[in-house]
Amino acid sequence: MLDRLGAWQAACIARARPVARENLHVTLAFLGARPDADVARIVRELGRAAAGAGPIVFEAVRYRETRSVGMVVLSDEGGAATALADDLAGRLERLGVYRREGRRWLPHVTVARFRERPALAPPPPALGRVSPSDAAVYSSVLRPGGAQYRVLESVALGGR
């Protein structure tokens, strides 16, 4: 999947700054800055939510731009990813480390960043049906060339 997505980025969004292959991911919950002491509790709740997750199946459905990013919006066949994101959000809210956004969670992969919106309108990439096997807690550091992500801990989805 990542190879197909990378080829699509090179062909369709060259006018924007593509997100590096190793940084492509679907965000379940963005926590912002958190103290290191919170990580173990966050990982524990991610593990509990992930263990109960049903089979997740994504498919690329469209390209979308916001003011500073381009993304590939994904379908969520059966709603398992949305259920996981909702379960995790509730768990993290109860820990006091997260606050839900006012809008519904949107399954997507950020594929490009830009300073000025390029108003691209490419067709979605032909990724086929994609099923993730794990979820992770990331640390991100903003750099001049873009964010750098480091996996702190990952957990299997659905008891895999």
C-alpha cells in the first residue's frame, strides 16, 4: 500500500510537499504535547481499545485539501475504525489527556503539506482494500522539513 501511495504522491501532488513514506498514518486521536509520564497510561488505554476493535477495512475515496494539508480520505467499511477512534477518545477523555474535536472523526492519511493551498484535484489513489494490523502511540517533532514521527509503542488490533 505505501508503495502505491508513494507513486501516487509523485504523480499527482508534486506541486505540494509530500509527506515522507515513513510518516504516512491514520490518526485516531491527536493529543498534542503531553508529559512523558502520561505515555504508559495512554498506551494501556490504546491497547484496551485496540483489543476490542473489529476488522478494519479502508479504501481511498477522495483527495481533500485544508488550508495547510492535502489528505486522502478513506472509507471505513463496517465502521470498525470509527468505533475504535470513538472508544479510544472516550478512554483518553476519562484519563484527562484528550478532548474531542467539535467535528466527527474523519479517517484519512495526510499526504502533503503546503504553505499556500495548491488547489489540486487528483483522483484518489488506487490502493484497493487496506486492513491495518496495529495501532501506535507516536511522538512527533516539528522540523523545517516537516514533522518527524517516532513510534513509542504499538499494539495489535483486534487481538491479532
